[in-house]
Amino acid sequence: MLLEIKNLKVSYKTVNGKTTVLNNFELNMDRGDSIAIVGESGSGKSTLGGAIARLLPPSGEESGEIILNDQNLLSLTEEQMTKIRGTEVFMIFQNPLNSLNPVKTVGFQLSEAAQIKAQRNGTSVAPEEINKIVVDALKSVRLPDPDQIVKRYPHELSGGQVQRVVIAMALILRPKLLIADEPTTALDVTIQAQVINLLKALNKEYGMGIIFITHDLSLAYVISKKIIVMYAGTIMELNESSDLIKHPDHPYTIGLLKSVPTDYKTNTRLFYIKGSPPSFFNLPKGCRYSPRCDKAFGKCHEFEPSLIDVSNGHKVRCWLFE
């Protein structure tokens, strides 16, 4: 087991009071696994990623257990956690510039990553060897002219180039778990495909566990072995990617799939899920999705269903399957 999350609760202090975004969240992830977290904006996806990497803003509070490689991350001090970030858990943000120092060259920052990796392995690396590691990493992520790239500052590169530099850093550090928070949102389709292929290569070639956070079900299907569908801070459905896409059970998952454009030749209107996700300050009674669900009945509006296993690890939170 690479990652085990037990009873995770994440709350934020705001001007309107304290609000809980994740409550009793649980997840198991094997080594070399790839899981996509899918949901609308405000479903708690990014909060989950930040909680695992211990990168929540100061207003965030978390409790429960996040066990990575048999170590509970929530019991560690910030100093201990700093030593784990990078080599154990690494996070790629939607805006890759947030991951890099704007006043340091790309080469300096990648060299620093190579030195950190060597130090934590208890070895020393000569400067010429570090330079080779950096250049090889940039070549691996298909960046042209790596000898020129290392001399540039992050703001001198395009969004796609910066994102690949961050992936090159992950390649150097070789973390056990890589969290990618919507890393392709700001990229064009061609670069998007390149980044997805790079992440898949890290997962396949190095056995790196990947949590891919996205609102795009088609991307989730391409990159992950399993998909978790989240809504209002809770898991609504969990299954193997191909099975979930072909045989969705939860009404919310069905709605998400129906809203994906499939035929551009028809003049029919695109399906959409009515209403909007609820505020965490005013969650509905019963199932959180019930006000928007066309299959909701009396019980759905009174009691929140449990996440149950309907078959071989396929889990659904819905009264229709109780």
C-alpha cells in the first residue's frame, strides 16, 4: 500500500465562520497506481491534493490520517514534512509558475533538485554529473535545446515548457507519489497531450503513483486506472476507469458523462446538469446531490447514503443501491 487516507477532515476558517470541505474522506492507493479525482469546481478536489501534500493555506485545518509509506503525514512537523516533499510526495499545480522560483534559472533549480536527491540518498554528485542529470531530464520531457533552457528564467518560457520543466524536476526527484492538480487546463490541445503522455510514462516506467485532479472525464479516462467522482466534498462513485465510463451507476456520474460532447454534427442542445453545486456553508439535508438529481426520492432528501461496495471494489454513494 502506497497511500491510505482514514477519516480525513479538512476545514477552513473564513470571515463567515468555519466550514468543512472534506469530512470522513477515505482512500486506498497501491504502489504504481494512478487515480483520477473528477468533479465540478468546488467539489474539494484541490483541497484533497493540498491536504495530502500538507500544502493547505494557513486558514486550513486537517485531522485524521494520511499514511504514505507507513508514515502518517499529519503527525509530522513542518520541518519533517519539508524533507518528505519532493522525494516522497510531489505536487504539480495548475499554474506551473507557482512551483518555480522566478528569480532563479531553470538550470539552478533543477540542479538543486538533483543535489537534494543525492543528499537524501546519502551520496555526493560531481557538478558535471549534476549537469548531465539536468540535461537528460529536460531531454526526457521533450524540451528542445536543453542547453539553452537551463539558462532561462521561468517567465521566459511558455506555459507548456514550464509545465514540462516541473515534470523534469519530478523525474529527477522520483517521488513515490505525484499529485497533479489540473496541470493541463491552461495548455493547448497538442501540449496537453504531451504532458499527459509524460505523466503516463512516469507512472509506467518508474512505478510512480499518480493522483490526477481534473474536471475533465475524458482526460481522467486516458491517464488513470481508477476514477473517483467527487461532489460537495464527498466521493459519489469509485471504479476502474473503463468500467466507470462504460457502466456509470451514480446519477451524478451519468450526468457528467452525458454532458461531454460526442457528436458535433447534430443540432441538439448539449445536456447539462440543472442547478449548481451547494455552498459548504449550506449543504442540503440528506444526499448532497439530491436537489439536482432527477432520480431522487423521499429518503434522498432526509438521510445521507453511505459509500457502499456494489461489486469488486466498485463503490457508489446512492440510496438506489442500498
